[in-house]
Amino acid sequence: MRTPHRRRGAIGASAFAGLLCATLLVAPASSAVPADVPTDVPAADAPTRADHTTPYKNPRLSTEKRVDDLLARMTLAEKVGQMAQAERVDVVDDPGQIAELGLGSVLSGGGSVPDGNTPEAWADTVDAFQEQALSTRLGIPLLYGVDSVHGHNNLHGATVFPHNIGLGATRDPKLAERIGHITAEETRATGPQWTFAPCICVAREDRWGRTYESFGEDPKLATKMSQMIEGFQGRQGQLDDPDRVLATAKHFAGDGFTVFGTGEGDYTVDQGITQTSRAEFEKLALSPYIAAVKKHDVGSVMPSFSSVDWTDDGLGNPVKMHANKELVTGWLKEKRDFDGLVISDWRAIHQIPGTYAEQVAASVNAGVDMFMEPFSGDPVGYPQFIETLTSAVEDGAVPTARIDDAVSRILTAKFELGLFEKPFTDRRNIDEIGSEAHRRVAREAVAKSQVLLKNSHRTLPLSGGDDVYVAGSKADSIGDQAGGWTISWQGNSTHQIPGDTILDGISAAARGEVTHSPDASAPVPAGAHGVVVVGEHPYAEGFGDVGGPQWGYDPGETELRPPLTMQISEEDTAAIETVCAAAATCTVLVVSGRPMIVPPDLLGQIDALVACWLPGSEGRGVADVLFGKRAFTGKLPVTWPRSVDQEPINVGDADYDPLYAFGHGLRTRR
Ligand code: GLC
């Protein structure tokens, strides 16, 4: 018995409208429009694949009816194939696997880009894979997923927005929605119909490498900013529009406050163990998912790699979220009536104790519906997953009803996305990618995300006529300011993408002389105002953990990266001291995925201090507030500690004594 699915709009208004036109113009006299088809929709394009003889191919029927009809026609092999998601790299040289195995989905992981990495190359790749899926017996179209987490960030030329921690500093959910919509438009125009975003994680341990993927440490802020989901998906019935994608609320749940030292493998925090009571977990980790499901009707949820260990029951029994039936099925699907699909994280089930057969059965039975088993064989991937799950059903380890529920959820997403009527990429918006209009929104977001922490003697805003002396390792590096999940999984200081660095922005805004000397070795002109831009190199996931792995992950990285410590580097510290000693005023900008430690003696030399976070491609937004084109309005989304030893430190803690409190942010006038 399938749970009645709340419809995100069986098919969108455009398809219904087209259907209505088609029906009125061509429908045989006997086919009265079924009762559940609304007739009050405006005209739009006619669907291209209407087939009124086979129910699941008939867009006039409800999603419910179409899913039921299709499911009843599917073999076990076809059902299990729908539950498997492969990586682009593993199918691109042999796309026939998609048809042979009846794969439900393909993803591009971070940096997994088609040759040329152009919008057309993306769309051609996705469409070629779609051809394979449509050639199967039942012609079930393919879902293609990507991590568009701050714009369509894998794609060269996409608008790259501030990472979520900066958006949290804006406290502007409508802006988050606008960004989600632009991201959806740039993503869908190149083929992918699904983004693994937003992360609604609540980062309470800043030594975590994914702190910047969070909107902040307060679950109420994460709830507020999850409005981004509506930007991705639109309102009821818009999912099949060419500027919308299925969203993913992730990582369910508690990924943001695992205990330091419990990280998985080489990680110190990431994928670790959340040790807490059920009540505290509900308040801090689960609460953002209530709005994501109930208010925003998010189409998918991704469990966390991490585990939960209940203090209620006495610590010592951590359960991986990917095998956590109490939370995935009990809380999310049953208590909160989540009717979308649960997609596993990258090979996450391999961290569940037991054999692969036990891992697969445990995760499917816990309520995970589709499995990101990216590899084609060695190491174990989607072919073995399909074999193993098929055996598990045949052996009775996994009930058929669970398979039918999972596949129904997957098919529902595909119907709601309009993929049965319009399976191929609608490229009408492809020229909007990276457009001036999109970049203006990104620039606005950058400006609103800047947090003014200190501003002695009203140092800021600078006057446009001032001479400016710019130093620091992050002033002229678009790769650093974009951070991880940009072009490649880990990001890279050397990445070049269209946009402006912070130095570009300063040079464009200042009418006085601008001197740029990264290490402050050039003389500081008399009367010049100093701006020193410091921060972190890019990283992603556990590679960003304090004390985490240092080896590079991007192709071509040959030497170890410097360790991540939340401390300002010696070189940048020296640059700050040099500039602050010589310049008329001294402003320090921190480009980082989390707070960085500013020791008291250094802070004493600094006149103005700004948290820039990871602004993305539009560095001019930083200059907009530096020079008063816009006022500083940002507020800290996370607590700014005095030292790393204070971590984890969060608003509401007893003896809360940070350098700058959650919510702090000085304002200036324009
Ligand atoms: C990664 C991340 C997850 C991402 C997925 C696909 O490991 O944990 O956030 O969506 O794999 O790239």
C-alpha cells in the first residue's frame, strides 16, 4: 500500500496547459478529461510524448495513478535498477550500462565535468544518457544529479554565489530563494534536473571542514534560510519548468555537531559521531527538516555520513544515519510525512558495520530509497549493488513492499519533473548562464554577507578618493574566494573562473592610487589606507577539518597543502603587522569558510576587521561595502571564538565568552 503522495504538482502548469490544448484539439470524442485534471490552467507548450492509451504515459492522469500503473508493470530487476545511481565518469565510456541495468540516475560528483565543461557539453552528455534510459522496455527517464551548492559551481562560467555561511550572515531568506532560482535555471539549462542542495546542517563545531556549507549554528537560522528550496523547486507544480530542479535537504541529521576526534578515517570531525539526547537532537538537528518537508515540500533528503549516539540510552551505541530506521523512516517519513525520496551519500553505506549484503539490506530497510554507488565495479559500485539488493529481496531480507515504496518515490520525482513528457534538456535559458543580471544578484549577496566585526575611528567606509594599499594572500585569488565545490570538488587557489577578485573590486571602486603587494614588501605610500586580505585555502568535507588530511585531491596537486588550523598564516600575520604599522588606517578582510583566530596583540593593531566568508565570483560586492556603496548589514551566523580551544562554542552555551558573539555585526551608513 503506497502512502498517498502529496503532489508537488503532478505535472506543471505548462504541461497541463499543453495537455488541455492537445485534449481540446485532438482528443478523441470519448476521452473526457478525467476528474482529477484541473481545467483552469493557462495555455503553454503541448507535451511532446502524450500517449493516452498507456496510463503511465498519459499526462492527463494524476501522478499517483501513473506511478501505480508503471510500478505494476515493472520487474524486480527494473525496480532495483531505479534505486541505483552511477557516477558520470563510470558510464560515459559505456553508456549502454544505463539501459542494460535500467539505472535510475547518474550524478556528477564534485568536479566530474564533461570534456570542455561547457553548457552544451553538459546538456549533450545528459541527453545522451537520457537516450539510453528511454531505450529500455518501459522507457523510464533518468534523473541526473549535481552539487549545485553555490551556483552551478562545477560549470566554468556559471554564476558562483557566496557559500551558505555567508548567506546565513545576510539573514535574508528571500535572497536565498532568488539565489536558488538562478542556480536552478543555470543548472537545468545544462541538463541536470536535481541538485544535492541546500545543506541545512547546523554547524556547531567550527573545526569541521563543512562549516561553510551551513547557514550557521542556530537551527532557527537554518530553518529560515531553507527558503532556498523554494527557489530551486518553485511552487506547487513548477518542477517541470525549465528553470527549476529537485532540491535535496542534507545531511540528515546532526552532521554539524559531531564530536571532535570521532571523524571517519583521517578526518577529525567529518562523518563522526553526534553524541546527544533525543530532545537536544530534535531541537538542534531535526528542526530545520520540519520546514524543509512541511513548508517547502523538499523533493529529496540525503542522510549524513555521521552517526548518532543517544546519551538517553547511555553512550556507546552509535548508529550510522544511513542505517537509522528510527530517524529516516520513523521520524522523517512517518512522523513528518516526508513523501520525497531519500538518496544516500557517496558510498556512505560502506561505513555501516557488516558485509556488503548486510550494509545494503540495513540501509534499504532503514528507509533509504536510492543509492549513490558511483563506481562500475572496482571498488564495489552500482553493478554489485543491484545484484546484492536483488538477492536480498529474493531471500526475504528486504520486503518487496519496501522496494515498491522506494521506487514509487523515485518515479514520483520523475513524473513531477515532467521527465516522461520532456525528457531532454530544455536549453532555452542556456544564454542566461553567468549573465550580468545573475551576477548582480550574486554581488548583492556578497555585499549583504560581509560582517563588520570591528571599526575603530570609523575607519570604514573608505572614501573613494583615498589611496589604497592592498596586501595579503587572498586579495587577488578568485579560486580562494570561491572556496571548495568550485570547478573541482576541493576547489583550488589556482582556479580561474569569470568574475572579479576582491582586488578587482577595490581597483574599480577607488579613485586614488591602488598599490598591490601580497607580502607587503612594496613601500606603503604616505597617507594610503591599508587593506590586508587573509584567510584559508579552499577545501571540502573532511579535508577541511582542523587537523584533517593535508594531501591534495585535485588533479595536478603534487605537494601537501598547509595544515588547516583556523589560525592566520605567518605570512599573512606579517603582512598585517607591516601594513598596520605604516598605513593611515588598517583594515583586515578574512576570506574563510569559518571564523579565524585573531590574537589580541594582532587585533590591537587592526582598525577595521571584516568577515568576508567565501564570496564566490563577484568580489566587487566586498568593495561595495568597503567604499560605502552599500552599508554593512551582515551579522555573524556563527560565534567567533577567541581561540580554537574554545571550540565548540555556540550561542546559548554557559560561560559564553567569545571574541564576537553570534549575531554581532556593526552597521555603517552608505
Ligand atoms: C559528497 C557529499 C555530499 C554530496 C555527494 C555527491 O560526499 O557528502 O554532500 O552531495 O557526495 O557529490
